[in-house]
Amino acid sequence: MKELQRLLDRLIQRANINLREINYDATPVIQNLVPLSQMDKFYAFYGISNHHPLDLQFQHANLAGSYFLGKCRVASSLVYKSDVRGDELKKKGDLFKFQKFEIPITRDEGIDIEDSFLVKTLVHNFSHDPESLEWFFIKDTISTHYANIHGSPCDGCFLGPFATVDLTTLRDCIIGAFSYVQAGEISHMSIKPGTIWVRSPGAFNFFYQYDRSRLEKYISYTTGSAPTGIFMEVAEACKEDFQNIFDRVHIEHPVAVPETASVDRYALVKGGTHISDNVLVAQRAFLDNAWMGKGANAQENCYIVNSRLEGNNVTAHGAKILDAELGKNVFVGFNSFLNGRPDTKLKIGEGCIIMPHTIIDAETPLAIPDGHLAWGMITGPADIKTNTIPIKEFAAVSDHFSMGDLFFEGSGRAFVEAFEHRIQHILEANGAFCDGTCSLGHAQFNQKISFNTLQPYSEGDLKGLFPTITIRP
Amino acid sequence: MNYIVKDLMVPISEYATVPVGATLFEAVLALEEAQLNFDRSKYQHRAILVMDDNNHVVGKLSQLNVLHALGADVDNREIKTIRQLDRFGFTPQFISAMEARRRFAGRSLKDICASPAAMKVERFMKATTPGEYVDENTTLESVIPQFVYGAHLSLLVTGNDEIVGILRLSDVFAAVFHAMEECHHEAAGAPSTDKPSGETG
């Protein structure tokens, strides 16, 4: 395990060099992130299908328990139980529109992970950086438990547990636990835990910051120790069940899956679950007594338990829906936590937008009316008054708006349209509108993915490292 | 006329000072008193120096610092959030509107001023930084960039390792204005006054 230790030391040094200007010492974080003894216990796996490119390169890396799809390169990195999904990368010949520019894509885009340490992290979507369109880089970056790197090239960054960076290029930044950042491009920023920031320069700026004292119950992270709180308890509760899924060669889910739907072989599905047409259930998603209406989806690390989703519901990466009833066309953003109770179901009305990283923990019966925007921490009726607003009303904001801990500047209409456009795109990409032959998406393409596994060295100096491998058709 | 810093500075003995531990109200009184005793300039003093037990300057309290203190009794998490919004790309207009609404709405000026008056100056003063010092024999031309690039309203003047005075932006500007006047009069062939305007009031 000598080489693995050497690699870890190198990653610590790289992180400290990059984050020195914001006085961040990554040493205790990285040393205690995952014991090296865990690194040789799990195989890595990758998908092959006719619908996705196959161009994988692994060099001097540990890939324990991680999944790869599409065009990816991993070098001098530790990628632990992460999902690197290259099924939305740009293809040669595509045209990328940015402001007044239309930029041709000259070669297939690839995800490039170098000198980085990712733990239980999702990497997905494509680079939105107009300066780096064919290269979705993750370099000198540390990403901790259940973070999402979504369409966000990162260089020299630290992502706390359950943090999400979305459609943003980041350089030398610290993103606190459970923070969500979608801001185009940022550098040398330290974002406090529980910060929700969505900015489109010149159009709108949405900012919400959790009260740390209320957030700690859900996620608490102290440098040098493992994250704790309800989020971790829920996320890790099915660890053994998932391990069974990974250990077995043949998996048959205990539910009927229509021809137009897809339930990933690495998803965990329990009885009482119903899968309708055009449903997409991604790897590491967990469904138990879940009714998935037509076109609904559950992305990576989503848990849907004792709940009913009426149809065309987006449950973005990492969202949890427990004991809840969701109307049609409800969008639940990244890592949101919707927690009803068995005797008092949480109800989310049709067409609602639940902002990324929203916590709705129904201590009393709660219902969000149809067509509302919801954000932040909602635990009772008083929070519904300060943390929700009819979408139509929000769209009428022309200059600025503030309510409770939310601060918004710019055009409400631009904000709402941006979200609605994105939700539509997600549903299309996931194949929610498929009629059997047209509008195919992930739900249809993912049905025929085959999986191969990769193993690390099991002893000697190279123990824990995976051999250098290039995989192409 | 060529000036050096000590030609233009206000001696420390004429400047408003308070000890560490003084209240904001005591600081404002000290400023008023210093102004009454200091009549050589039409420009008002705009800051109070905060001194430690050894009579060393440890901070400055400017008029802006005093305004910043108003409403500090509601300096809660909400206000702290608002004050960081500039880092996140919000406009100054938005931030000031939010702060006015959350901090001052529905309160009289008297009410807003009441609590901060009893608070300690250390909470609001700005600690001195290395770029705020200048030697008393420095020429005016040399010190101008220090004002421009440091965006200072005043500098602490040193002599023999002691603070001997304060060089105010207003006095530097008066000297510059005087030099401009001289140039203009010479070009027009007219006689000029011989003192910077800061010394004539």
C-alpha cells in the first residue's frame, strides 16, 4: 500500500497549495476522509452500450466502488464509491451557444479527473465553461460525501459533504457542507455551509443561507471527523442492502419494469414499488413502496420511500422523498430532503418547484399548494408563509424581493423561466416524453447497458491501486 | 512652495483621542471638543484616535464607523447575512435598501442612536495597518500615492518612532489646490497667495 499512501500525501500537498490563500489546511480532512484500508475492498465498474461513447483511461488511481460511463480519464486520483456519468457530454460537431457566441465542438468532450480525491460524489452533465468546452476538468480537488459536481469544472477546490456545484466553473474555492452554488464562474471564495446561491449575472441573483443552529441537526461537519446528522443517517441506512446489490452478479428487481422505463442494475428497489412508463431509476437510487408515475425519475443517491409521485417528476441527484405525495410536474432539486410522517403525509402540489437543497421536515401535517416555489427550511405552517410563494407571484418580481432569509435581486420572470426551461430539458433528456419511438432519453437508452468490473492490486507496494488501463470499443 | 508632511499635519496633541474602553458617545464628545479647540482650518476633524494604556494609537474611529454602529443593537444573523451580499454579486443599492428595511424600518433616529452610544469603541474602530503610517519628513509628492492607492482619509505621522501627528486628506488636498492656483496665476501673470487654503480658514 506504499504507492497509495504516497498518492494520498501528494493529494494533501496539492490541496494545501491551492487553498493556501484562503488559509485552509486540508491535511486533517484528507487523512481522515476514508481509511486507506477500505480502498482495496471494492471493485470499480463501467458501462458499455451502443448509445454511449466508450473511452476510459485510468492511470495511477484508486477507483474503489466507483462507476464510470462514457469518456473519462482518471489520473493520480482516489475516486471512492463515486459515480462519473459521462452520458450528457458534448459530442464532436455540436454547437454550444453562449451569450452571442455559437462555438463549434471540435472533439468529443471528456471528463478529466486528475490529482483529486472524490468520496461518494456524483459527476454528471457537461462543462458549461465556454473556455473549456471539450474538457470537463476536475483537478486538485477534494470532494466529500454525497457532493454533486454537476456541469462544473473544478480546479483546486474543496467540497463539503452534500455540497453541490452546478453549471459553474470553480477555482480555488471552498464550498461548505450542504451549500448549493450555481453562479457561472467563481474563484477564491469560501462559501459558508448551508448557502444556496443561484446567480445569472445581469438577470437575477437568488441567495439564501441556513441558520447553522437549525441545520446542524441535519448535517454537521467538523474538519477531521466524519459528517454526522440526519442526512448521513438516512444515506447510510441502506449501506448493507446496497452492498448485496454490488456483490451479486445477477440482479432481478422485485417489480415489473415497462419497456419504456429503466431501473438501473445498481439501484435498490424493494417491494410495493410501482414503475410506470418512461420512468428512470439511476444507480444507487433507493425505492421502497414508491409509486412512480409516468415520466418520473429518481437520480443517483435519491431515496423515495412510502411515497407517490404522480408523473413527470424530477427528483434530482441526492434528493430524498420520505412519506410524501407529489403532484404532477413537481421538481425536487439536488439533495433536497422532503420528510413526511407515516400518519401525516407531506403533500406537494402540482407544478411546484422545490429549490435545490430545500429541507421540508413535516413536524406537523404540511401541504405546499399547487404552483409554488419553496426554499430553505420548512418544518411547520409558519415556515410555509416565509419560505414559499406562488410561482406566478415570484415571476412578477421586477427588481428585488426579500422574505425571511431569502434575498433576491433581478427579474423573477427570468429566474422562473430559467428553471422551467431546465426542468423541461431534464425531463426530455431522461426520456419522460417518449412515445415508444421518438423523444428517447436515458430511460430508454440505459436499458441495454452492460457492466464490466475492474479490480485493484491486492498486495504489495501497489496494493489498492488499479492498473493502468485504457478501454475503447 | 514645497511641502513636507510635518508642514501640513495636525499635531497629535490637537487631535481627538479616547482610550480603549471608551464608549461611542465619549468618542463623539472628544471629537466635538477637539473641533472647538482647533480653529485653524475650515475642514472639520473626521476621526477619533483610539489609544492603548501606553498611549499608542491602536485604531481609528471614522464618521463612517460611527454611522455603521447605528442600529447595532439589531446586529443579528440577518444583518450579517445582508452585509456579506456584496461578495455574492448583489448591488450596493440592493444591500443598502435591505439593511435600511431590516435594521431601521419603523424606528426614530433617537431610538437608533440610543444603544450604540453606550457601546465600546473597540467594537467599531478600524485597527491601524502598516500602510497608514508616514514619516514626518516625507515630501508631499511622495505621500500623495499613499492616499490614492490606500484610499485613506488620513495617515498617522511618525517622528522618532512616535506618533507625532495626523496628516489629513483635506489638508493634502488644500495644498494641492494651492499649487494649482499658483500655476494658474503664474500663467496669467497675476500674483498668488502664499499659503495653502487649508491654513487660511
